[in-house]
Amino acid sequence: MATNRTFTMIKPDATQENHIGGILSMIEAGGFRIVALKKTLLTAERAGEFYAVHKERPFYGDLVKYMSSGPIVAAILEKDNAVADFRTLIGATNPAQAEEGTIRKKYAKSIEANAVHGSDSDENAQIEGNFFFGANEQF
Ligand code: RTP
Ligand code: MG
């Protein structure tokens, strides 16, 4: 399988509660290489733009408010089969359904405050990574 990239965010609840190191450790232990990394605050406008695909979903307004409520940590990750393997590592969206050993099982608090984001396709991984990082920030 080709080495490729995915994009993740450590969401405001996990960042606030000092789980940045714990989550990055699980990511590296899972075989992912960190290509780019930054802590930043999304404005509501930028969060709305990032999640524009969910505009019609009932949770969109709350999601935008939550994702702009405090700093996040954004990262581009590299591994064979990165998108699918990362979604396996983070577990189900709803932590009540997340498998043992997953990041969400360990750190998520609710279906919304679920600790991490993971891209859902190679195409979106590239779009999302470029939303946060310039070419000179990806190594
Ligand atoms: P993500 O995009 O963050 O990796 O999560 P996902 O693919 O597992 O879930 P998705 O359907 O893309 O939803 C994006 C984020 O919206 C929040 N959400 N809230 N209140 C709700 O019912 C609800 N459903 C989803 C979560 O923060 C979810 O990760
Ligand atoms: Mg998603």
C-alpha cells in the first residue's frame, strides 16, 4: 500500500484537559509520522468553513461553536493507508461505541466533544491539511 497522508485535529476539550501529549503518543505509537503540527484557535468563521460539508446537518451550529471554543492542535500525519488506519485508531464518532484501545475510547467525552478529528478520504485529507499548513510547514 502506498504511503500517504491524513489530517487530524486534537479538539478543544482534549487540548484544554492536557491530553495533547497523550494523544500524540498514541498517534506515533500507531505508526504515524508527524509531517506538520500546530496549536491554533479557529474563529467561528474558519470553523464554519472547515466543516462546510456538514452545513445542512442538525449539529452544524453546535459543532462550529464547540470547535471555536478553545485552541485546537492541527497535524498532518503520514503512514501506509493513512486515512483508513487513522479512523481505526480514533474509533467510532460516538465514544459509547468506540472500541477498546482507540483514542476516542480513552479521551472522548461525548459524541460532539470526541477528542479528535480524522479525515474521511485522501482528497479531504489534502484539502484539510492545506487549510492549516503551507508547503513550507510540511516535512
Ligand atoms: P470527524 O470528522 O471529527 O473526524 O468525526 P467523524 O467523521 O467521526 O464524524 P462526522 O459525521 O464527520 O461529524 C463531525 C463531528 O461533528 C460532531 N458531531 N456531533 N451531536 C451530534 O449528533 C454530532 N454528530 C457529529 C462530532 O464532533 C463529529 O466528530
Ligand atoms: Mg468526519
